[in-house]
Amino acid sequence: NLSIFKEAKVVAGRSGLQREITRIRVSEWSEFPIDPVFLSEKYNLLFKRGDFFLTSFFAIKDNPEEMLRTVKLYNEYQSSGLCVIDMYVKQLPKQLLDYADKHHYPIIQVSKRIPYAEIINDVMEAILQNKDDLILEMKVDQILYSAKTEDEIIQIALSMNGNFKKNFICLYCKMAVQDEKIIRGIRERIHATGEWLALKYK
């Protein structure tokens, strides 16, 4: 839903698009051979669950077997998906796409016209915003389901926005289209009034 991906294509693994992205990484080299020590549970310095990889496959553009091996490795370590820039590889190998579909591993292809820096910036911003939204959502749940006294409710509300007035109205709206750019615009307009707060909930 990020505007940076408006012309992107999900070429495989669409059923895995719910995977959570925790960080974005550029990978423009072959991952192999890998020292097993670095992949052990205790010392794994290379991969984290939720890694979202960005690549043009430059280092292995002429080696379909290595591409497949790389995607298998990323999936094994529970990465969230792969974004391929179509600079050197226009059509990904069929066996790679088949593997991604079978294992629900999302592969997104984007145009070489889109700078790496813009993709990294927009994805990182979304990750940080998502964490803020989750914290606020948990606080709303506390008010609805956990808080026992009026004072507890007031303290939780003020931790969300210290400028809240004594009485306020809460509105819950559903959007037909989840466009992050539109949501960001709405949020900024609402936050222009210091006593107001906009957040994503459920």
C-alpha cells in the first residue's frame, strides 16, 4: 500500500503478504558460502526474522540455481519477502517463482527507475509508524478492557496525548482503500490540532 510500490508487481508468493517486515536490507552479493558459525541460533549475525530483502540479483544474474538457493535461504530464516529491482533480471526463473508460491514467500518486482534510497526510506518509515500504532492500539485496548478506575483511564489517555481535554469524542472510521499516503495526510491534519489524536486501530 506504500505509494513507492504503486507500480510494483507481486510476481510470486501473494498468499504470504501478511508476513511482518521488521527491517529492510540491501543484498547485492552472493550469500554463499556462509560460515555455519554465523548461522547458528546463538551467533546469527546475518539474518533476523522479518528481514525484507532488496536486490537486483546483480552478483548472480546469470545463475538461476543460485537465485533459487538464495531465496530458499531467506525463506528458511523466516524473512518477510524479497523485492527485486528489474535492472538485470527482467524475468525471474520459473523454479524460483514456483518455490515462492508453494512456500508463501512474497516476491515483489519493481522498476529500476525507483531509487533504492526511496524504497528503504519509505519502508523504514512504515516500520517505525507501525510500531507507534501498535503501542497506541495496546493503550486503547487497556482503556477498553483492562483499566479498572476512572483515574487509570485518564492516565492511559494522557500517556497517548498529554493535551487531551477533560471530555472528548472518539470516532472509529473504516477506509475502503488502505493507502498509506492518504492515511498519513489525514493523520497530519488531525494532529495539527494539539488536543486531537489519530491512530490506526485493528
